[in-house]
Amino acid sequence: MTRNERWFTHVEYFGVITQGKENDTNKHFVDVGLHHLITPNFEVGGIVAFGPHDGGLNIVTNVGIGIRF
């Protein structure tokens, strides 16, 4: 694996949508992520997601690890 093959990015859309609740939730987000393969079986990464809600801009962040076994 070369040095450039260890970094990955992504852009995605996701929603948090409920149905049948007293107060239904309908929130949509677009996020960008950056991931780095430390080894072929161990990854660290994070995302920042943006979504307009309730007259403002909601921001969601997430970091995590991935282990392949």
C-alpha cells in the first residue's frame, strides 16, 4: 500500500426521519469525511455533517475507528 492509498474521503447524504411518533422528526444532512488506514486492517476517521433545521444550521461531528477481522 502506497502512502497515497491510505487516505480516503467521502461525501454523503443521510436523514433522521421518524414516522408515527407524536412529534415526527425530519432532519436531513450532508457530510464530508476523512479516513486514514493505519494498517490494512485498522482505520481511523471522522465526519462533519451540516443540515439546516429550525431556522439555523445544525452541525454533527463524529470520530471513530474501524477494525477488520
